[in-house]
Amino acid sequence: MGARDEKEEEVQFRPYRTDDFITRLYYETPRFTVLNQTWVLKARVNDSERNPNLSCKRTLSFQLILKSKGPYDDVRIKPVIHHHAFSNDTNETEYVLLPISDSVECNKLLAAKNINLRLFIFQIQK
């Protein structure tokens, strides 16, 4: 495995209100750049329930939004997780299908000069 691309980013949420007839409070960060992509985080109170001020139970939920156009917009690929236990006897995985939605999307990939994918590899300690 090569060098890991990681970046720690400290962000600050700012409060906003929707333009709805009954306004709703939400929070949003300014745009920030991580791994050469532009992102925004949004958060809402009590999953945007109508009157969170009437509830004693308070929760915040957040959403990460990719704002810049990346190499991931051209072809629809469904994220998938594969597991494999490497050992002295099994140092290769089986071939697995790339989860492309259909043949038209596959042809878009095959027509490209390069195929860009984002791969995450994790090791679980026993």
C-alpha cells in the first residue's frame, strides 16, 4: 500500500435559517478543500423536525457535500465493500465485478484514456 492521502480539517458551522414559511434552523460550514476537492458540511437539529424547540431531546445530524466536480461524475459506480483475509497461501483476491450500473456506463469507462477510481484499504487487527 502506498502513502495515505489524509488531511485533518477543522471547520466551523454557522447558523442559517431556511426561506420556508415556517423557518428551520440549520448550520453550514464555509467551503473547504481536502484532497484537491471542495467540500461543505451541513448540519440540522433533530433531523429537521418542525419544532425542535418543543423537544427536550436534542440531536444534530450532518451531511458531507462534494461541491467541486471530480473524476467521479462521469460514470455511475455503486460503492461496495469487499473483504479478503490475506495470508501466506492467499495473497491475491478473486476478480470481482466493478459495480457499474450498466453497459453504457462501462463503455464510458472503456472509452476514457485513463480510468480513475478511489480505493480504500483497511486492515483489521485481530
